[in-house]
Amino acid sequence: MELTDRPRRLRRDGIREMVSETDVDASDLIAPVFVDATTDERVPIETMPGHERVPVEESVARVEEVLETGVEAVMIFGIPESKDEQGTRAWAEDGVVQEATRRVTRETDAYVITDVCLCEYTSHGHCGVLEDGAGESRGEGNARLTVRNDETLDLLGKIATSHAAAGADMVAPSGMMDGMVGAIRESLDAADFSDVPIMSYAAKYESAFYGPFRDAADGAPAFGDRRHYQMDPANAREALREVRLDVEQGADVLMVKPALPYLDVVSDIREEFDHPVAAYNVSGEYAMLHAASEKGWLELEEVAMESLVSIKRAGADLILTYFAEDVADSL
Ligand code: PBG
């Protein structure tokens, strides 16, 4: 037998690395950080080993830990001291994200991205203003009750502007409201923040992989679910449509979320658009690898790296990941 093609020739030490197609670099990674206004000490997040909710006073120290690993960007999530029906603490000048952002941008060189959403701030845990009546009947079987889209847009504009005023380098709306990117762009521009880019959670699925995050950020819906605004996991063509709408409204970076179960969507978007693509390797993707490694069933460092390489190979330029610090450390 005469073999002419022997791909194994390039898999030997010395050449294997040279022909590697995909690299993960610390500068591709964004580390999520949780700032909690209800505590004055660091609280470990049980479902996300190695992560903590930190008080505002610790936000700079927390971000400095991230920077030490070589990761240069953080995404700030906030847990407010109180919640109400409208989520008013989300756009308060002295809100938890605003306070943390002010400190971190003043005292560190981190690139600060803020999550723009209402679910951590509303008493009902939904990502916007509820339809009339939705507040009263919070039992089962109210999946039809929904969030008012257009009234929520006004609030998202206010939140984004308050984050920019506090110094946020970039804002990232995650509520999956129709028209959210356009509304936020308009508010930012009107307040003289035309230089602040928007990373849209453009294709965000209604995913069970967000479970640990909802513990971490205390943002689970008090009733019903998010399927009337987040995307159906069955749909890929619809993701292109969602992304196209965000591009038309001025999105600067296009994000897919979660990452690993939706790599086809990452790849489709990479093909179709020339904007930077981000993927969010979410809390459940992190938690399951940790759980398996605790049992001794998987080698954590290796599966973490393989996950991030796969996400980049599919076409992501940026990765939001709870593995950011550990992976950057090992590079
Ligand atoms: C808030 C938000 C969520 C996540 C990021 N921003 C939760 C949700 O939509 O329920 C999930 C992140 C993760 O699971 O790591 N809208």
C-alpha cells in the first residue's frame, strides 16, 4: 500500500505547535465580576467554585486580581441592596454597578464592560417592566404573561447612560428586548457617549445553563420563565435575524450565549457578518466541568482549555468566561 497523504507527519513535537490553527490568548478573555451591595465581605459562590460576590469596597481589589493574570477586561454584574417592581436601582447614580465602575475605572487599567439588564434589580426577576396583571398571578401556568418591550427600552437607555456616566468603557445589554441596541445607542449618543461601544447579547438563548449564575446574581425569575423574550434553543436561522437587527441598530460586538451548545450559531455569525463576535461560556458550562473534575472524572485545566479553543475555532474573537483567570494564569 502506498499512502501519499500522511497528516500525522505534522503532529510531531516541534511542528505540531507551528501548524496549530487556533490560539487562546489572555487578551481574548473577559472575566465576569460580581459586585454585591448586600454584603460587606466576600461571599464564595457555591455553584461556581473559585468565584465570589464582592462588596463595592473590594471591587478594585477583585479587578486587580484579574489583571494580574493577564486578562485585561472585566464584565461587571451587580447585586443591588434592594429590589422593586421597576428595578429602579439599576439606573441609580449611586447604584452598585455605577459605584464599582467609578472606582475600577479610576483606579485600574481594566477595560470595564457592564451588563445592562433589569433582572437582578426587579422584585419579580424578569428583564423588564411587567405587563399589567403579571404581578398578581405568579403561580404556574402564566407563561403567557410577559414583559412590556417598549417601556423596558426607555429604562435600558437610562441604565446604559448611567453606566457610561460612571466610566464604563462598553455596555452589554442582555435582556433580549426588541430594539434594545437602537434605544441604547440613541440614549448614549444624546448624553454625549457616542464613543461608548455596545456589545449586544444578540443571540441569547433561553437556556438551562444559566442556573448557577442566577444563584450568583440572585436574578432568577420569581415566576414563569424567560422564553417569551430569550430565544428558542431550536432556532439557528432566527439567530442570524436577531443579529442582523442588532447590526442595523448599531451594535459594535455581537455576542452568542451560551457558547458550547451553540457553536454552530457562533460559526454562522462569523461567516455572515464582519463584526467582532463574542461568545459567553456561561455559568453552567463552567459548573459542570468543575463538578466532573471534583469527582475525578475530568482533568479541569485540560477541558477548560479545550472548551475555549473550540469556541475560538468556531469563530469567536472574544470569550466571556469564568475560566478567564485560571486559563490566563496557565498560558
Ligand atoms: C442577565 C444575565 C444572565 C446571564 C448573564 N446576564 C442570566 C439570565 O439571562 O438569566 C447568564 C450568565 C451565565 O449563566 O453565566 N440577563
